[in-house]
Amino acid sequence: MSQRYGGIVKGKNGTRGTVADSARQPTLSIAGRRIGPTEPPYIVAEMSGNHNGDINRTFRIIEAAKMAGADAVKLQTYRADTITIDHTGPEFLVRGGLWDGRRLYELYEEAHTPWEWHEAIFEHGRKIGITVFSSPFDESAVDFLESLGAPAYKIASPELIDLPLIRKVARTGKPIVMSTGMATLEEIAEAVEAARGAGATDIVVLHCTAAYPAPPEEANLATIAQIAERFDVVVGLSDHTLGTVVSAIAVGVGACFIEKHFTLSRAEGGVDSAFSLEPAELATLVTTARIAHVAIGAPAFEPTRSEEIVLKNRRSLYVVAPVAKGEAFTKMNVRSIRPGNGLKPKFLDVVLGRRAVRDLAFGEPLEASMVEGGIDP
């Protein structure tokens, strides 16, 4: 059993939580696709505002995500007036980062996915065989998405503290995915408790650094195993770093669910395009994440199946000069060489000075039965 020290998970030997800790997490399904430590990583392409106001571009993004091997495409369901208000005050301006100086209302007007597009988007996903789900940002969005048969819901990092919204989503009975950007341990615990208290049984918690883009040195992927251990949930990563390396590493430390922003081309612009993957990069992520998953494997302290054919290349004791029956073994007539058909080299000191029980030829692998008195290997 592990012990908890002020929120830090420690094992029997005092080390931090490991991949083995996260491997105990449960499993769940979204639209029939199982998600958990024994399954390939679930890869979500986050479209966000990268549709650039063009529904046909939205369809192309969904198709490109499918071609790249993603499991799902995620939307964001809000209107500017359901996420903020049309106000010109200084607190309604973005300060710093990618959207520095933008007014919140205008930014969300540009970035939102029109609600009248949603039915066609969900239908297009079904038509080509890729799951579509969304992040609702208020209760009206949950009702709307329920009318479309949304298979799951995502709570964005800034909404993690909106416990009434989380309870509303939990009451749908659908899987709920929650990002933890900016959150304290207490806030994550409150969100998980709110979801479970409202009936949620299938919960994914995504570690997240809510910076756009996020610097890799702030990814803190060691958090993933601790989330799994502390909250008994499926864990993953909502990754805003550039490229695919951090996501692949996250799979190696226990992430079962990876979300990355996705666009057709960064050069074509869009509110999130600067930190979004392009189709070839998403395909790379799918491949590397799956490799990372299978590479974890299980603790192994014996030759693997593929190693069995090279066992013969190990060193062993060989007769390197003819030895007559009764002659003593010396460093001149027995050596440790390749291949590995003879006694292990650790027996060299045992063999030296002992005598041969028969004539031995140059190039014979030395066996225990050839040594006077025998050897217990």
C-alpha cells in the first residue's frame, strides 16, 4: 500500500508515484471505445476556433483528424454572451500571451462554433466514423448537446471551479472529462467530488498547463500518476506545448487520454492555430503515443522472445587450445569468448586448476561434465 504525505504520493520505499501507480486506474468507454491503462491511448483533436468561421473547413478538420488516426474531435459549445458579457472595461481585456489586448467578447465571437453548425458536425463525424463531443460552457449548452446525443462532455480548465456546471453535466450520465489547468489539489478534489456526488461514474481527469503555448519545463508530468492514485480516475493530458514529445512522454507516465489542439494549417491562421498540430503532426502523435503505450510493458527480468535468438552471442567458457585427459585447465587453454554455448564466465575461477576428464579439442564449449569433480552450474 502507498502512503500519502501532504498530497504527495509515496510508495513503500518513499519514492514518488510511478507508472505502476497509475496502472491501477479504472477504465471507461466513450462511444464504444474503451479507455484505460490496458488500451491504446485515446487521442482527441481539439478544433476549438480553428474552423475560422467556415463550416466546410470544420468538415475538413474532422476528416483530417480521422485520417491521422485520432479517436475523436472535440468542439467548444458557447456563445460570446454565455461565456462573458459585452463590456469594454479593462478587466475584460486579455493581458499577455497569445491574445494580448483582445477584448474577451470579441475574441469569443470570433472563436465560437455556431450552434446552428453543431447538428451537421455531429452527423459528419458519425458519417465518417469518428467520435465528436464538446465542452459546454454553461447549462444551456449542456441541454443543447444532450439534444444532439453527445456521447461525452469536457469541462475546460477555467470551468473546473464551476461546480454547478459540473453537476449538470454529471447528471446526464455520460462520461465527463475535466482539465485541471491552474487548479489546486483542493479544487480538483472539489470538482471530482461534485461530479461523483451528482452521479458520475466515468471520469477522466486531464493534467493541464493552461498556457498557450505551454513551456515544456512547466508540463510537470509527474502529476499524472499522482492524480490517478489520489482520485481513482482515468488520467490523461490536455497538452498545450508545441509538438508531440510531451504528449508521448505523458503516455509513458500513465496518461490514457491525450488532447491536442488541431488545425489544417498554422499558416492559415486562427485563434488557436499557433499552438495547434497540423495533420502530419497529429498522425505522428497517434503513432508515437501508441508506441509509448506498448513500450511500457511490464517488469521483465528474463530474456524477451526477441532476445532469445541472440542469447548465443553472450560470452561463455571455451577450450581455446587442445587439452589432454588429466591436464589442468589454465588461462592458456580456457577463455571467456563468444558464443554462449559453454559454461558462464563466472565459473572460470572454479575451472582453473581442475583437470579434464577427457581429451578436449580446440573450439569445444566447456561443459560441467568435462571438469574433474563436476561443477554445479
